[in-house]
Amino acid sequence: MYLERAIHGARHIEVQVLADAAGTVVHTFERDCSVQRRRQKLIEEAPAPGLSPQTRTEINEAAVRLARQVGYLGAGTVEFLLTPGGEFFFIEMNTRIQVEHPISEAITGVDLVREQLRIAAGRPISFAQDEVEVRGAAVELRINAEDPDEGFRPTPGTLSRMDLPGGPGVRVDTGFVAGDRISPFYDSMIAKLVCFGPDRDTALARARQALAELRVEGVATTVPIHRRLLDEPDLRAGAVHTRWLEELLPDST
């Protein structure tokens, strides 16, 4: 029999790490991935809002120690659950670049894909830990071919229109254009909308504007639910947890 501690109101905090063959391990700070449906992330932020300086230091240093102790090599993400009281517990390590890596790049200026390729080529990480600083804030919205009004049911089909937003602090990662077909056999993600700015309020404001400009037609998407969630007081206050969306939309998740 295995017993695990139940954590109510937990936040999902993950730390991006890099480790090279010389034994150097660094982090590029943490991300908050607490807005989820069915344990699948929908919105991610970096840095995690509302962490005390002590907790931020401890959780990032814990991730580095773990990667160093197991002799890790490459880019990876160490994931934790954070209690309302500030305790954190290890969940798992994802041994790869993750979907939400652009928000870590946005706040630090570190090209994580470039560093991963350097490490794979046997070269050292190109910077030291004390050179990495958080500059501003970033948020990533996953634009999926799913219908939030139908329990986030996948909506395969053909994209009849896809107009992408732009402007300062707006990045869109996608492999689709109008006329492409969204297959039912693969992940339903159409695009990643990444918005960043000198502070969290600016990043969220730019995300709202970018969503207003984004046009995806032909399939139902998560765009409408993102527009709603960015106006929710709890999200604006950073007061979300891994069950927050399920409690907010009990009939949809």
C-alpha cells in the first residue's frame, strides 16, 4: 500500500534547468502551470506570481540539486506541488524541452533550444547562474482545437481562417495556416500565444489585446475561454491552483 499526502489548493510550479557534460547545472527560474483541465496545462506564467523570495530561491536550488545528483544532461524541467503554506514537494522531472519554454526565454533572454543543442554537441552552457536574471513577466496561452463548452472535446477539422496577432511583446509559435487540417490523431494544439512585458500587468494586458486580434475559424478553439479567464479576479490576483478551473467550470472540465 502506498500513501501520499493530499494537498488541497496546490499550485503546480516547475523549474527549467540545463546541465552540461562538465557537470554545470543552472536554472532559468520557475513557471506556474496551475491553470489546468484534466491535468493538462492551459495557461502558464513566468515567473510564478506571489512567491516569497525565500521560496523562489529554495525551489530553484532544489531543482538544480536534483539534476546534479542524478547526473542529468541536457534541458529538463523539475516539477513540484506548492502548498498554500509554502511547502513544496517533488512530482516528476520532464527530460525534454516543454511546450511552455518560451516564457522562460522571454523573462531571461536565454535561448533554451540553442543551449540544448550546444550541450548535445558536447559544449558547455554559455552562461553562469549569476548571469541569469528575471526581467519582466510572461504568459503563455495554449490555443487548442477544443470546445470548452463541450468539456474541452477535441474539434478536428479544416482551418478556414487564421489571423495571428503581433506587436511589442507578442510571440506566436505555430505550424498551421488557413487551409490546414487539424487531425484527430495528434495533439490538438494549434498555436502558443506568448505575451511578455516589463511586469505581470503589462504581460496580461498584451495577452488580452492579442486574443482580441486573434482569429481562428473552421474549428472551435480555446480562444473564448482564454478571454474569459484573463478577466477572472482570481487569475489577475495570481490566486489559482490546480483545481481552480475545475471549480470555476464544473460542467466543462
